[in-house]
Amino acid sequence: MSDEWEGIKGHKQWKAKLEELLAEAESAARGDDAKRFAVSRRLTDFILNSWPNDKAIKAMDEIAKCSAQNLLLQTVDERVREIAGRTAELRQLAKEFQDLADAANASASAIRLEKAHRVARTLTDSVHILKDFRASLDTGSDADLLRNVEKAMDTIQKLRTLVEREG
């Protein structure tokens, strides 16, 4: 038996010891985990050391057992509450990340659409210039032909550069 339990005799002294432990349990309930575990352990030691094992002592042992369990349950409840809070935070972050990913995808789509629009516009311009070039072959002078060939080459070069750059 440890020194704490030596010299305790009779129901009155065991009751006083349990009252002391319950007061410490009440204080520990508002404290940190180490205090709760320590008082819970002492309440368990009370059960092991209290005697004689008559009806009154067994009733005090039951109170000590419930108090020890409640201290530990409080710790477990706090942990569960903390984990639940972290789970909620994780879900909130996941939602924010999804919103950011959706926004990034929308921006990427808009950028791809803009690139496609520029390529289509340049292709359309190329078709118009090639039509002008074909028309100048039929009716135009050498100066018109030369000017239209240069325009067609310039437009084709712009188209090639745009396609290479825009992908």
C-alpha cells in the first residue's frame, strides 16, 4: 500500500478520503489531461485500497469508479469534439479547394477559347486574302499580283506564328 492509503480506517476516514478525491476530480475536470489522468488513477487506487469490502465501502467504490470513468470520458469527449472540428475544417478546405479548381478550370477554358478564337480569326483573314489573290490572278495587274502575293505570304506567316505560339 502506498503512503496515501496507510492509516485510513473505518467508513468515516474512507468517506473523507473519497470526498478529498472528488474535490480534486472536480478541479481536474477543468484542468489538463495529465491532471484528469492522475486523479482518475488515484480514484482507481481508492477502489483497490478501500476496506473492509462491506456494503458502505462498495457504495463508495462505485462512486469512485464512476468519477474515474467520467474524468476519462471527458477527455475522450474533448478529443472527439476536436476531431469533429478538424473534420469540419477539412471539409471546408476541400470545398474551398474545389471552388479554386473550378475557377482555374473556367479560366483555363476561357484562355483556350480565346486562343481558338484568335486562330479562327486569322484563318478567316487568310481565306479572304487568298480569295483576293485568286481574283487578282484573273483580272489584276502585275503590281496587284505582287501586292496580293505579299499579303498572302504575310498572312500565312502570321497564321503559322500564331498556331505555333497559341498551340
